[in-house]
Amino acid sequence: MMDVMPETRPQTPITMRFGPRPADHEKITVNLGFVDLGHVDLLVSEGVYANRSDFIRTAVRNQIERHADITRQSVARKPIEVGLRRYGRTELEAARAAGARLDIRVLGLAVIADDVPPDLASTAIASIEVLGSLQASPAVKRALADRLL
């Protein structure tokens, strides 16, 4: 007779991440009516989407594509950087040394580096408009609060 060893499992769950890292996206809350949510859950249960988040991401991307002409027209009217834009200490010091003040416009993610002190950000940045997310230290965000559009 063969001995069967019981299966052992770790005491703590194993977390696996696929897709974007947490720093690559921002979490938002969406309120849906019960019927809309039921439709989403039905599509998930039928295997059309992996989960609710997959459905919502797909729906958002479809709407962005549907209205891409509006985005193109807006970017043509008012220059804006699309994607990830990082502003570091060296770039802001160079702008300040040249007597220039930056008008920052980003669609996506704007990052003001951690080594940028609030006084440098304040003197080098005239205005900042971010359609998406701004990552900066709390002190830098406070220093720029009156310039956020």
C-alpha cells in the first residue's frame, strides 16, 4: 500500500501581480447603478472580461479612442505633453538660472522629483496643469498650490 502525503500549503497567501505596477496607475472609485453592475458581472461570469476592473479599463479605452479627434484638436490648440513627464532638480535649476519659468502641461503623469525643494519648484514653475496625476512631495505640492490649474 502506498502512503499518501497530505498537501502542505503556506500559511500566508502568495500574491502575484500581472500587468502594470501600482506606481503605473491610479486607483479611482466608480459608482454604478445595480443594473449596470449586474451587466458587468454577467459579462465577467461569461468570461468576456477577466474581472470588473478589466471591463472598466476596456470601456474607458474604447471611449478615449472614440473621442480621439477631440484630444488631437485640443493638443493642437494648446501644447501638452502626453505620457510620463519627469521634472528633476537639474532641469528646474537650469530654468531658474536662465530666468525662465515653466508652464507645465501634461496629459498622463507628471512627476516632480523628490530631490526638488519647494523653493526651487516655486521659483521655476509658473503654472502647472496635469490631466491625470501629479506626483510630488507634499511640500512641493503645497508650494505650487496657487499655480495648479
